[in-house]
Amino acid sequence: MALTRFDKAGFARIREPWEARDYKRVGQLAHALKGTCSYIAAKQAQRAALRLEQGAKALANSAPSSAEGSDNSYLAQEVTAALHDLQVELQEVMPAVTRALADLAVLS
């Protein structure tokens, strides 16, 4: 069942809140992806999702600041990097998930 929950749409759902700068929602979605990655033993993807979750939540909880070089700027860069890393890790895992689902379909 965890394999069927692990799909490209899971990552795609992050796009809208990311573009809206709804970092709280980004953190929630990253948390869900982290759990799914854990279920299928995708450890690198799980770590990337955790990093995104923590960064997004920190960014959501930080006070807005217009000063360049502020913590918000650093956090935004970190969250952007974490999002990219998660995308890369999910692309690495997806072929194995697709194969496993195909194998399970044959057994059914």
C-alpha cells in the first residue's frame, strides 16, 4: 500500500503551496512524503524530506524581514536547496517503485 501512495503527484502537490509561499503547508506535505519514504525504505529521500520539512517549518515560523542577508534569506535558500534535493532523490527512487508495483500486479 505504501508503494501506491508513493507517486510523482506527491511531490507535485508541493508546487502550489511553494509558489504561494505557504511554507507551513510545504512542511506538512514534506512530512507526509517523509513517512511514505520511510515505509518503502528510501532513506536518502526520507532524509531529504526531513530537511525540507524542518526548513519549511522554520521559514514559516520566522518573522518576515526585509534586510538582505537575514536569517530568512538563508532559510529560503536552504528550503530551496532541500526541495531540489528531494526532487532528485524521488527521481532516483521512482523507477524502483514502478518496477515493484508492476511485479505486484503480476502476482495479483
